[in-house]
Amino acid sequence: MKIGINTLFLIPGEVGGTETYLRQTLLAMAENSPAVSLVLFTNRENDPVLRNDLGRFKQVEFVLLDFMASNRYARIVREQIELPGKVKSAGVDVLWSPGYTAPLSCSCPQVVTIPDMQYKTFPRDLTLLARLVTDFLVKMAVRRSRRIIAISNFSRDEINRYTGADKNKIDVTHLAANQAAGEIIPENKRKAILSELVPGDRPYILSVANTYPHKNIHSLVKAFAGIMGKVPHNLVLVGNARLGEEEVQAALCSIPDKKRVIRLQKLPVQQITALYQGCDVFVFPSLYEGFGLPVLEAMKAGVPAIAARCGSVVEVGGKEIEYFDPCQTGGLETKIIQILGWSAEERGRRTAAARERAATFSWKRTAGQTVESIERALGKP
């Protein structure tokens, strides 16, 4: 079987969890399905990264579409006009598009992954024009594809709700945490890494998310303002500024000592891993997630995690993490104080259970289920 993969949406360092999803799934697919040939249709930004990831595998080919995907509308035009010709020339059996959209016309059967329907529930995350274009392309991708892949049961239901897609046409493939999150960094090395990121000896609370409105980072900042007189911690926020940044900046105005809020972005894996493993508590206040990879990474890293009881996160974290009601005033503050007050025994017991649950998610399984979905599109049992 020869699978074409439409990677044109991928701009390394810019598309969040969908980058992790694509790169880790492709790596596991190449490692565990050597009889399956992969043809990656790349753009100028991601071609070097994907070649570095997968160039050593003989069954992987690369076809470069020579343009910059950072121009969103150029990417859409290339996907619709140039990609179908490249797909036909490559002679693939099926085209898998892992990033929401797919060509309207294609010479072979198609499979599309729609990670979530966030743009419908939180329209502020996109401009009006981007929202209208995205809605049209997503609905057309659903119509043109033989199979649809969702990354959680929650996302499957959202796709059905907003596009009318038959649930029997949707396959669920859960994701997994970055393997590095669970590889414990020796304490002296971790401290050396953290000394470059988090000044001083204060313990810290961590959150990892770009500041889109639905990520709800401003609520975490407000909660921290309410408890910082009771705890010695700093708040470390890792992520790029996005359309919700204005609310975050407004919330920061309520922080009496702004040096205790540390902003970081575009960190390499080792630094992110050190931050996870060194924090006292990880907080993920997002109001909508198709999966919620940062929660799983915190669980794998062995630290207590708190999340809003929203979207798919309960499906991921189960009973092994703590939740707060984002509609309840003071709920997050109370939960943070509660966890910081855990005894060493309680913390050890709870984080061990979370690690055990995180270990049940694997990229090998994600890749295997993806191949199965693609095979169904080709009529294979």
C-alpha cells in the first residue's frame, strides 16, 4: 500500500498539538509498518524537519511543493490546485490529510483527520474570513473523504454535530505523550536547565498553551493573582501570543509582582521536559480540547495536573488528575492550594497512578489505528 500524506498545513513550531500528532504518528508508522510506502507532500517550512525525522526510512519519499505555508491562503490554493496533480504523478493508493482540510478533487480515495471543531465553538480564535473558509473546507473534506479520523470520542461527536458526518464513517485514534516527558532527567542536569529558564530558587506552577481565547490562560493568571500571597511559587507560562493575548495582558495588570510570572516560548524538547518534571503542579485551564496533549505529558512526567472539566480532557486524564469547574468563582484557586498541600506520600501515590494511565496511550497504537482507517477507505476488512 502506498499512502500519500498531505503535510501542507504543517508549519513547525506554529500549529501546536497537530505538529506533535503528525510527526509522532508518521515516525511510528515508518518504524512499525515497513511494508507501507509513504509519500510526504511537503512545503518549504516543513520539508527539512520531516526529512530529518524520516529520511532514514527507505519506504518514505518526499515531494516538495515549493511555497511558504505561513501564507495561509497560498497554502489553501496550492492544496486545491497543485497538490492533486502531485498526488496523481506519485501514483499513491490513498491520500491522508491530517490537518482538517483536503483537496476537493483527487485521483485516489481520501482520508482526513479533523482533530476538533474548535472554530465552531470558539469562533474568536479565527478571523471572520478564516472561519468561513475553514468551515467550507472542513465540510467539503468530510464529504470528499471515505473515512474521517477523530482524535477522541469527544471530537467524533463534535464532527458529527457540526458537519452531519455519519459516526460510522469516523474512526477514533487517541494520541500519546511525547516519549521524552517520561524519561526522567537527572536532578543536577534538570536544575542546570531550569536555571536558564526560571530565575531564582522559587518553586513554580506551569502551564503550556498558546494564548488563544479558548485556552483560558487569562483565568489562570487571575487565579494566580488571588493566591500568590499564600504561596511562594512563580507562574511559568509556555506558549506563543495569539488572539487571546489581550485578555492575558489585562489579567497580568492585577499581578502585584509581575516578576513572578515568567513567559517562555518556542523551547526545545529537553527544556520543556525539564519544566514539566520540575514544576509543583501543572495547570491546563483550556475550555475546549480535541485531545489535550499537555495534560498527558504532565501525567507522564510524574507531576500533579489540574484541568478544566471541558472537552476531551476527562477522556484523557480519567480519575488520575484533578478538575475544576471554570464557571465556579475561586474553583481553580482552591484546587491549586489543595494540591500544593498534598503530603509527599499523597503526591507520590497520585502521580504514580497518572503515569500508569499515561502509559496506556502509545504512538504505535495511534499509527496502527491510522493505517487501519486508511485500509478501510480502500475497502480492506
